Amino acid sequence: MSLPLADRVIQLAFDPGITPAGGGLPGLAVLKNVVNSINMFGIIAVVGALAVSLGVWAWGHHTGGHQAEANGKKGAVVAAGAALGLGAANGIVAFFSALGSQVR
């Protein structure tokens, strides 16, 4: 026999009582260290990508290579966006996690 619609809605609204908690598993500090290192590696790679892109942009501008100049501009914008994303990653996740915890 199928459940009435009201009973199905009540089942969807069930609160399992799960919340994030630090210190529950061993190795959390190591995992944080690994993620911090990956983020730093990414930021260093973006600095290199930005330097190369700016060099290509300048080279294309001074030699009249419009395609190289356009590619250098695109690379610089992408590198700047990647730096913004890497720098703001922790804040973005914290913001949406706090926003998600308010959903009832």
C-alpha cells in the first residue's frame, strides 16, 4: 500500500542529526597540511603562468603578432582568476557551508 503524500513529505524532512565535527578521525591535521601544500603549489604555478602569459602578451604586442597578444591576454585573465579562486577557496567553502547549515 502506498503512503499518503503528507507522510512522504514528512519522511523527506527527517533530520538525521549529522553535523561536521573536527577531530573525529585520525590524520585530520595531516590532511589539512596536504591540502594547504596543494593550494600553495597551485598559487606558485599560477605565478609562473601569469609571468609567461604577460611575456607572451608583451612579445605579441611588440612584434605585431595579434594572435600571440590575444593569447597572452587570455592567459593573464585566466591566471588572475585562478589566483582569485585559490586564494578565496577556504572562504568560499566556509561561506557555502554556513549557508547550507541554515537550510531547514
